[in-house]
Amino acid sequence: MSLATLDLPTARPVTPLAPVPDVPDATPRLRAVPDGTEARGFVLYVGIDEAKAADSGTDLGKIVEQLKQLAAQLAPASETYAAVALAPRGAGGRDVDVVRLALQDPAALAKHRQVEEPVAKPKGGVIIDISRKRLVLDGESAALTYKEFELLQYLVLREGRTIDRSELITSLWAAGDEEIPNERTIDVHVRRLRAKLGAYEDIVRTVRGVGYRFDRHADVSIRYASTPSPDFF
């Protein structure tokens, strides 16, 4: 008795499945962002003056516009705001360091304080102490109101730039304030501030038809806070 031979199909090799990549639980966080906070944007300091820009065949306005266009191209939902950093003509140092200091970068301010004059100063002159919110004239504290010091601080932090009255109103008065400000309100506060500055009243200069500007004298020193002022955006 013979056995019939059965033709069985040849088994096909099994292709191993590709490994499934691990999906991160969340978007990787920037190392500079502490827990409990979120990144809402960034600051890019660009150090270049008008002369160097002109040598490159451009100007600051064109550079700003192209950076804004690039941001819109990369992320259409992004919002941009540009501020020009002003410094006294002929100020030394690297352009980017001057820009960081002018725009109140905390690290730049800390470095600047290390090379400033010692805290102990002889009697005389003006000390605008932003860190302690006080004004010292010839060794004596001046009795400024809260709004008067905020006005002086706003001008000091924007040294060299003329601030118009409308900007002072929108920056120093909130919607819920009891006082309803107008351009005359600014003039009244400036007049009172100058009266308390006495012999140093001209550090707050009037730019006719425009607004006001802080002009630093040789006998004026500024003590900055360890962090940027909350009025500086």
C-alpha cells in the first residue's frame, strides 16, 4: 500500500514590522523657560548704526521690515514690534552691547553697574534711584508723589528720546484711574516735578511742539533696578 504525496504550499517568510517611533508627550520645552510658565516670544538684539547700515547698502528701516516679513513668512500668526535703541552720539563699546543697555537687558544692566561709580557719593548732585523709587537732591530725599516719580522714571529709562504727551498718558495712566488725563495733565505734573527738582529742573527738557525729554548732566547719577522696570515693554 503506497502513500500519496501531498503538495503543501511553501511558507512565505514573514516581514518584521517596522518599529513604531516614540511620540513625545509634549512639545520640548526651552531650557530657559521655568516650569509653570510658557514662552510667548523672544527678543533679538541687533547692533548696527546707520553708518554701518549705509555701508552695506541698506538702512535700519529696511532691515526691520525684512525681519518682520521673515517672521510673517515663517509663522503667519506671529506679531512683531520693533524699537530703536538710542545712545549719546559717539558712545563707545560694541553696538550690540549699547543696544542691550539702552533697551534695559537685565544682564547688560548688571554688567554696567559693576563699572559704574561707587554707591557712596559726595553730597551734591542728583541721584535717581530707580531700584528704591526715590530721588535724592544734594544728599536730601525729594518728596515726589508716586505719579511724579513714575513720570521721571519713564523719561529716564528712555534717555535721549523725546516722548510726546499722548505716549505719557497711555503709558502712565490706567483706564481705572480716578484722574482723567489729558495733555494739560501732563504739563501740570511736569511743572510740579520741575519745581521739586529745583536747581536741576532742566534735566526734564521741553521739546516745543513735541513733548519732553530727559537730559543727563555730569552731576546726575542713576541707580538701576536689578530687573527691568515694569513700565518698559
